[in-house]
Amino acid sequence: MKRVAIIIVVGLIALAGSSQENKRISVAIYPIKAVGAVDKSLAASLTSLLGYELNQSSKLVVIDESMLKVVMERQAMNVSDLCDDTMCQVEIGKLVQAQKMAVGELIKMGERYILTIRLIDIQSGTLESTTKDECPCDEGQLDKLVVVASAKIRNHFSENVPIPNFQEFQASTPSPSSPSFQTTSAGSIPPSSNKATIYFYRKLQLGGSGNALDFILDDQNIGSVKVGQCIRKEVGLGDHVLDCKPHIWFPGARCRPYKFKIEEPAQYYIVNHSGATAWIFEMVSESQAKEWIKGCN
């Protein structure tokens, strides 16, 4: 029965692939291993984020994470050390008809997090490439490690994805010693004399879901936002708290409240995206916002 169930799952995967996808390289993402003191739920969130990032590629197609879990369960495996060697991981890759397998580890050493990703060729069972990225950051910034690692993997397949550095990420984050927003140059819509204009954009979603979020500013719902959508709001000067609430709750669905202070009537840009354990908000510069600001209501 176990063998029959696996064949059925593999058959569904094969039927799901379109002719266009068959031209792309199929990649399975093995659950990222939490090493040492790293929380397993943290590694699981990064696994989902890596799948999201790689799925943006025009040359790769990512095997659905649920398919991998079904096959592992049929083989009496779980997200543990039961399949911790390359030979075992290659066999799992064959069962889900993947051409490549991405296998990662998340390690914490002092104040540093280190993410390593190994790309294994399923047919030959050989190690094709390795990425290693680290940052002196907290859990809420670990999605940046995934962005960098996924860009390197995509470039391995002859894409031309810019690889950001962590100095750029840190430059887009308000300094803890200065809670107020950085002012930006004047845009196309001048704010009123005693109010600032804030553009809110939703970039990534936790766990790959299309779940809409309500953005809550100072306990007031300012609008429902899906991935890729943007809204605009005028706010008064002073202290504010930004939060969000998912339309559909699921385990791990939570937002991290974002406190900020508006001191000048200027334009500001806030991006909502998936952190390792929650949706988070951060300020970005006007140049970083230029790709999506035109779509704001």
C-alpha cells in the first residue's frame, strides 16, 4: 500500500506540470535543518521562504512543499535527522521527480546566523554548488539570508539576479538609536503642512500563502492588502503603531507591531514582508519604492 500511495503522489506531480514547466528545471527543497539552538519552526519558515523566492525564477519550477511532506510521511520520515545523508535525500528527490534538491542548514554562532544551501543533482547524486551566507541579525531579518541565497542559486542556472549585500538591507532599516523616519525627497504628491504621506506595500507572504492582510494603523483598519498591492495614507505627526491581521488564521500567522515616529511632513515608504517567524514592517528608501509606488491607491 505504501508503494502504491507513493506512485499515486508522483503521478499527480507529473500531471500537474505544464509543457512550459517541463522546459524548466524542477527543484525540491528539503526542509532546512535547525542546528544547535536554532528553533525548528524558524528553519521551517525559511524553507517556505526559499521556495517562494526560487519560484520567482523563469528557469526553475519548485516542487510543492506539501508533495515532499507526503512522500516523506509515506516513507515513515519526518523533519528530523532520519534522512540526513545525501543518498537518502537523493532518493526522496527521485520520488518527487525533481532534477535538483536544495538542502540547507541554519546555524547560530553567538550573534551570527549562518545559512548554507547545498544543491544536489538527483540523477548523479553529486554536489553541484554550495552557498554560505551569514549576518549579525535577529530573527526578524533572517529572510534577507534567504533572498541572498536564492539569488545565488538562480544565478547558478544562468539568470542575472542582483545579489544584495547586508549593508543595503541595514541601510533600509531604521536605526534603533533613532526611532523617527528618514525623510525623503519630494515626490509627485506633496503632503499637507501637518501630515505625512505613507505608502504601504506588501512584498512577501508567510509560508507562500495568498492570504490577505488588514493593515492596522493606530488601531484603525486602513485597508485590506494582498501580495503585490499598495495603499496610500496621510497621517499626522507624532508616534504611531502599525500592525496587521490575516483574513484567514493559520498556525504561525502573526504580525510584529511596528512603532515609529513621524517628525516631518514628508513622504515615507513602508514594506510588509515575511520575517522568519512573523510578518514584519520596515521602512525603505524612495529609490527602493519606485518599482511599486505607481500602483498605490
